Amino acid sequence: MSRPGLKQFFQELASEILAVTWTLYKLMIPTLLAVKLLQELGALVYLSWILSPLMTLVGLPESMGIVWATTLMTNIYAGFLVLLSQAGGDSLSVAQVTVLSTMLLVGHGLPVEARIAQYAGIKLSVTILTRVGGGLLFGWLLHCIYSAGDWLQQPNEIAWTPVKADDSLQAWIISQLQSLAVVFAIIVVLLSLLKLLRLVGVERLLELLLAPFLRVMGIGREATTITIVGMTLGLAFGGGLLIREAEAGHVSRRDIFSSLTLLALCHSLIEDTLIVLLIGAHISGVLWLRIVFTLIVLAATTRWLARRSDRFVERYLFNSS
């Protein structure tokens, strides 16, 4: 690559990094502040009061409602701390921890990630239904499967205990700043890698190899790389890239919906899966059956979507322009 070409490469890369970072920050920061305010006002108590009766549907004690509520509003780590505080009153089996973990994996960090999906065009109500309803449905199916076969009914053993975090406002601010710095670092590495892969033709090869599989799932080739990023690193990063591609007109509205539906149910497969395995969840539910469930739901959704008119899609699934 010549010097002018190299200069242009880095200028374009810097521009992309700033654009994606700014997009994510302007969505994440106000949402994080709003969630913190709601926490201080006791919103988690009310949310757990709503969710607690639903826990019996998936074979869990009602006290696990506060665990799911905490994870929905914040993150998996916070949910784990609440789970540990409940351990004295509730002895869970491996099957129960697996069911709970899958629901946490699907729903965690909902306010931030739902806001990202909303910015990409998806209605907030659709995202909430997919994440909360999908998590509850999958949890119920797992409960039925494990109960029918009397599988994983032995008492659970936790191999890892998160360190109790400082709950002061100063510690929260420092933690959020650190998280935002990590987001920026990942975006820099991710976009640099993607640009290099595109330059040497590897991204094109991945698209060709995965196109038949994604076609069955109803996702266009243009969204292949973004979908892979979201499944491995998380919805925020996949969603951030999807927003960039959507604004540039590179991804269709239907592909946006299909990709975000997949990522809503099955994202951050590596890190989050390893974390829940450490608290005793079984890999059959948190990885393999989760992937199968996601693919079945996505295949059914995209086929249903193909039979809907553009007017229907725009009216009921996407935000008004």
C-alpha cells in the first residue's frame, strides 16, 4: 500500500471508530444514568414484584425474581451478587441454575441494548417482547425438558464467587468510566480487524461461506459479519456496527430486524457462556440448546416476516421515520 493509500486507510479507520463510538456513547451514557436513577428510586423492587410470580412457570422459587430483575436492568455480575445473597434461603439444582442462567443471558442489560436496537430502527416494545418473552419461553422449555428426563437435578455447586462491589456513587462512576473505556478499546480493535479482513478479502470469503446458512435463517449476506460480531462479542458491538451499515444504506430493513432478533436471543456467546458455567450452569442449556432455540425462532420469524407486507413491517416492527 502506498503512503497516500496508507494515509487514507487510517483516516477512514479513525472516522469509522469515532462514528461508532459516538453512536454507542450517546445511547449508552443517558441510559446508564437513567437506570441508576431508577435503581436509587427503588424501581428494581417493583420490577421484581412483577417478575417473581413468573418464576414458578420455569421451576424457580419466586425469590429469583429479584435476580432476573437486577440482571435485566443492569448486568450479569450484579445479578450474580443478588443470587448469592439468596443462596441461604434457596438451594437450587443444576437444572434450575441452568434455566435461570439462560434467562439472564437473554435479558441482561436490557435498557442499554434495547436503546441501541431502537436507534437501529426496531420498536422498543418489539425488543422487550423478544428479550423478556424469549427468555421466559426458553426458560420454560428448558424446565420442561430437564423435568421430563429428570436430568441435572443434583444440587448446584458454585465454582466462582464475584467480589462484592463497592455500591457508592463514586465507585459506580469509576466503574462506568472504565466500562466506556473498554468499549472504546474494543471498537478500535474490532474495526481495525474488520478493515484489515476486508482489505485482504477474508470478510468476503466469510460472507460467501456463511451465506447459505444465513439465507436459511433469513439474513442477507451484507449482515453476515455484523451478526458474527454480535454473537461473539455482544449485542452492543454488533448493534453499533449495524447502525453504521444501516445509515449507509448497506443493510435492508428486514435484514436489520432478522439480525437483531438473532442477537437478542443469542449474543456474547463466548464470555457470557463461560461466566455462567462458573456458577454451575450446564453447557447443554446455556450454549447448545440456546443456539438451537434461537435458530428455530429466527427461522420461524423470518418466514413469517416474508409473508408480511412492507407496510405491516414498517408500522408494527419499526419506529416511525
